[in-house]
Amino acid sequence: MNSFVETLSPAARHHAEARIDYYTDLSQAVLHSLRQLSELNIRFSREWLEDSTASLRYTMLTPPSEQQAGKAPQQAGALLQKLQQYHQQLAQVASEFQSEINKVAQEHVPQTARTATELADAGRKAAGKHFADEATRFANVAAQSQAFPQAASVQSAGEGNKN
């Protein structure tokens, strides 16, 4: 029994291979970017949790008389700076992702387009051959039907019905 791949024409096989390669590289780029994004989010979340815990611990365990008045604005400034760094890192991951997607597209789109054109040409050629074969078969059937003598009822049909 033939497998599906064995039944494909060479043009269809080449196009399928080109598309598989394209989608594989595209998927790898997406997964790589998702991994970077996940690592960034985990790192930021850990830092946020550590800072929040330290701030809560300081607020809860330090008597109000010993708490420093200027510590809250310093913590807010540090938090703002960490948020800005996080935003910059997110922008960097997004920029790298877009760069990688563009690189994958530049690498694979010409090959995929070429194989798609070859597949379309092969389809047109096969359709043309099929059409020509059917036209020949129809002409042969028509020629054979003219070789048979017509029935008497068909020959006198031009005279009309005399009943």
C-alpha cells in the first residue's frame, strides 16, 4: 500500500517540504521569544515579590518611631526604576522577536513562493493534459457513433409524425 507521501507529485512534495521548513523555523522563533518573555516575567515577579516582602517586613516589624521618613519615596523611586527596566526588557524581547520573524520570512518566503508557482504550473499542466485526453476520448466516441448506421425511425424523423 502506498503512503500519502509516495502519491504526491514532485512539485507538491517540494512545496510541502518548503512550507514545513518555513513553519518549523517560524514556530521555533515564536517558542524562543515566548521562553525569553517567560524568563523575563519570572525574574521580574521574583524581584517584585522579594521587594514587596522586604517592604512589608520592614513596615510590620519596625516600630513606627524607628521607621525612616525618607524610605517610602526611595522605595517608590526604586520601584519605578525597576518598572522602567522591565518595560525596556519587554520592548527588547518584542524587537528581537520581530527581527527573528523577518529573518525567517526573508529566508523562506522566496523558496515557498517558488515551489507554490511550480505546484500551480504542474497543476495547470496536469489539467491541460486531462482536458486534452478527455477531448480526444470524446472525439473518438463521436467518430464511432457516426460509423454506426442510424435506425430507420431516426432516418425518417425529418418527415414528421404521420399518425
